[in-house]
Amino acid sequence: MRVAIIGGGAAGFFAALSAKDHHPGAEVTIYEKSDKLLSKVRISGGGRCNVTHHCTEPRKLAKHYPRGEQFLRKAFERFAVRETISWFSEHNVELKTETDGRMFPTTDSSQTVVDVLQEGARKRGVRIALHCGAKAIERTSDGSLRLMIGAQDLRADRAIITTGGHPSPTSYRWLAELGHTIVAPVPSLFTFNMPGEAIRDLMGVVVPARVRIVGTEVESTGPVLITHWGLSGPAVLRASAFGARSLHALDYRFTVQVNWLEGLSEESVRKTFSDQADVLARKIAANADPFHLPKRFWSYQLDRAGIPMDRPWGTIGKKEKNRLIDLLTNDRYQVSGKTTFKEEFVTAGGVALNEVDPITMQSRSVPGLYFAGEVLDIDGITGGFNFQAAWTTGFIAGKLEA
Ligand SMILES: Cc1cc2nc3c(=O)[nH]c(=O)nc-3n(C[C@H](O)[C@H](O)[C@H](O)COP(=O)(O)OP(=O)(O)OC[C@H]3O[C@@H](n4cnc5c(N)ncnc54)[C@H](O)[C@@H]3O)c2cc1C
């Protein structure tokens, strides 16, 4: 059996290794259009490769995917985080878990992951063909697949498409010509640009907060990092992922509403101030923060509320207090543009999931054709979820089940 894997990234390698393990007699070839293999794995996670996330319950795991939740729920029943940890351990790569759940190789080096995949391919006799970009694919009358790869006209019994995500729809044209619907690709996982907003002077400050995109349903709670260009951090990246489509439609110009107290209501903030009134009355404004916000951030908000730092708290009028409460619970900034997040960025969109069987990864319209990785309309939030989707779909596709 000749198996053609199109794309030499994480999903392509995992699919190739799985194909060889499930079908040792198969002739498996990875066709890669560039001269580099596993290039994203190499640069991933700031050079450490965030392999997966310590979330072992398939249903919970699937919730981290703005696109693909339902599809992956089924796939995760077959291969998920436990299986990933075991696979790497069986191949002598131990993973460690950081406090936020992200899992990395204990070597803290993505090269370890590159090596285990490349060595695994070599040991199993997977063939590698570089500078081989696939341009067209069709099913022949004898049931095999005809592939145009570079200038070559090749035949394969099975093909697994693992060409990753791309921001331009033209990259998917050859798959659309095959009859597959392509959900328009748009970027996911980015940070917000806020030119002209004074808050940028607080760069480096992190505040646990709730962000909401005004005029949409997008909302996310978690750490917000203030940067020299705007806002970043887990809550913002999560909002950019769940809002990838609506923010694209807004041309990345929108108002972000921030509750700097993780969603505490105006009433409960007011109550906290009044409950602690006696204690606060003995302090100057600069030291009268009952919420333990970062000092620079508290000073910035006092300043905007028109409250001098050295004013005794007890002498502050209702109007200034109301202004401060509003700034803490209902702060607003104009976002104009996005910046790519350097640690991890992905594409929302790709091959429509209703045309692929989540139990096998086989195309519902072209027998013998399989998909895995980011080429599918699947993307996760940051934290190792994108590689997990590549391992899961790659492993299952490599089984080549009908
Ligand atoms: C900077 C960065 C850091 C990241 N860090 C992390 C992380 O730490 N953890 C995490 O979970 N995710 C991370 N991601 C996301 C993750 O890298 C991707 O989701 C994952 O690589 C997808 O794997 P893939 O194999 O589907 O696609 P890719 O890794 O993109 O591989 C696709 C391959 O196919 C080749 N190709 C494309 N078209 C053709 C064609 N027509 N013919 C032949 N070959 C073709 C490409 O050249 C490429 O080599 C990161 C992404 C980036 C950009």
C-alpha cells in the first residue's frame, strides 16, 4: 500500500509514524513543499515546544477549541492527552507540567520533539521528499489517488493531507477543486493594538480581569498583560481566538470593555469600599486599595479619577469614588489593529468538518483521502491545544481506517 502524506509538520509526522505502526508493510512518504521539516515545532513555545496541556478529560479538553469542539470530542475519545503523554514517554521523551497546565519536554527544548519525530520516521522507514509541493489531487477510476506533486504525476492508495493553516484562501484551492468546502481562513491568537491609549505606559503590568468586546458576545476572564502597544495576556488571546471571526469582520477596530476586578459588579465593589470604610479612612488614597491591584495600576486609575495620591481616603467625595468604581469595572479602550502573538498563532478556518469523519479523519466524499492538523477547520487557544489537535488527528488518520 502506498501512502502519501502531504506536509511535513507535526500532524504529517505523527500521521506517518502512526501509519507505519498500524501498517508496517505500507510504503509511507512525506511530501514537503519547503526544504524544512517540522519548522513550527522547532520555533514553538518560544523554542521549548508546548507539546500539550494537562487536561485529561476529553469533554473538558474539547472546550479549548473555538472551532472543532464537537468534532474533537469524538476524536479525543480515541487519542487525547493521556495517550500523548504515554506516546512521548514510550519514545523516551518525558513531559513536565507547569503550574498553568502547559506541558513541555523536561529538556525545555523543542529540538527534543523534532528529534523524536525525525528519528521515529527514520527507524520506521518513512520516506521524505523535500521541495515537493502538492498542487492537485484526484480519484482515478481504479480507486487510487492521483497526485500532482511539483512536476511529478504520482499514484497513491491513500493520502493524508497535513498542509497546516494558511491566511490566504488560495492555498486551499486544490482541496476545494477536489470538492471539499473550505471555511474562509482568518487569523486567530493575536493581541490588541491601542495606539494613543495612555495605559500603554504601564507596560509589563499584569491584572486579572474580564475583557468584553463591545457589540459582540466575546468575553474572556484571566490575566491581562499591558504592553507597549496595547493589551495581551491569556484573557486577550482567548478573546482573540473565540472572537476570531467577529473581530475580523470588524476589521480589528472595536471597543474593549475591561473589568479590572475579574467581573466584580459595581455594587459589590461599592460594598467592599463601604465595608472597609473605617480602615480605609486612616489611609491616603495611594494606599487605600482594598483589591490589592498592582501599585502602578492603582495610581494610574486614581489619577484618571482625579484623586490625588496623598489625599486621605476619608476626604474623597462621592463623585470621584464613583468615577474610580466605573474605571475599575467598566473601563473602555479603542482597539485599532492586531499584533501577532509570537509564542503561537494559528488559522481559524480550513477544510469544513462536516465533510470529514471524526472517528477516522477520512473524507466523506473521497474514499482513501484523510485530513489531519490545522488544515482542518480546527484551532485551539494557546497552551498546547493546537499541537494536541495535530497529534490526535494525525494519529487517527494514520490508522487509515475506512
Ligand atoms: C510561532 C508559533 C509557535 C507555536 N507554538 C505552539 C506551541 O507551543 N504549542 C501548540 O500547541 N501550538 C503551537 N503553535 C501552533 C502549532 O505550531 C500548529 O497548530 C501546528 O504546527 C499545526 O501542525 P500541522 O502539521 O497541521 O501544520 P504545520 O506545522 O503548519 O505543517 C504543515 C506543513 O505542510 C507544508 N505544506 C503546506 N502546503 C503544502 C503542499 N501543498 N504540499 C506539501 N507540503 C505543504 C508546510 O510547508 C509545513 O511544513 C505555534 C505556532 C506558531 C506559528
